[in-house]
Amino acid sequence: MAEGTVRMNSINRDGSPCFYKIILDPDQIEELRIPSEFVKHIIEETVETTLIKWLCGKYWNMKLCEDENGMFFHGGWKKFSMEQHLEWGDFLLFQYDGRMTFYVRIFDKNGLER
């Protein structure tokens, strides 16, 4: 399964952890796996829902699922990916605020932010 490289120990200037994914697999339109090394930043209690916010203020409710292979965005991810017209080569940067909200920035294949 193709996925973007995870920058371990990646912390944003404000101290919040972040990770990135590159859309390289059609399955990433249905669900998006969170890097296993990043999961330690997510609250340890069982949580089933989260928010993904775009910098323009729009947000999407997501289900946060877990299986034997790790944690992933589902149940809302497909709607997000379709509305954002995600396609092969898109680069997504996620910043986690520590309160079950992920801020996302989306970059096209040309390197420009949407």
C-alpha cells in the first residue's frame, strides 16, 4: 500500500504535532490511515469521532476507526475527499490540536496550496 512518508517528531511551530500524506492509492479516497507512529499523540481514551477543519473554516465530522493495522479516518472521509477533489499526487498536511481536531492544508501536484 502506497503512502506518504511520515516525519517522526514533526512538531509545528506552535508545538502541535503534524503529519502528512500523499494520495498515491485509490483506497485513500475511501479512508485515510493515520501513521502508526503518530497515534501516540491522540488521546488515549476511546474516541470515535473527530473533526477535520480546513483553514478557510469549513469542517467535516469523521469517524476515527481502529483495526489490527492501526487508526484511520472513515465515515466522512469519502465526503471530504470528494468535495476536495482529492486525486493522485495531492499532498495533505494534518496538524493535530490535541482535542480531536485536525487542521488540514491541501497542496496540488504542482506544489501550490489550494
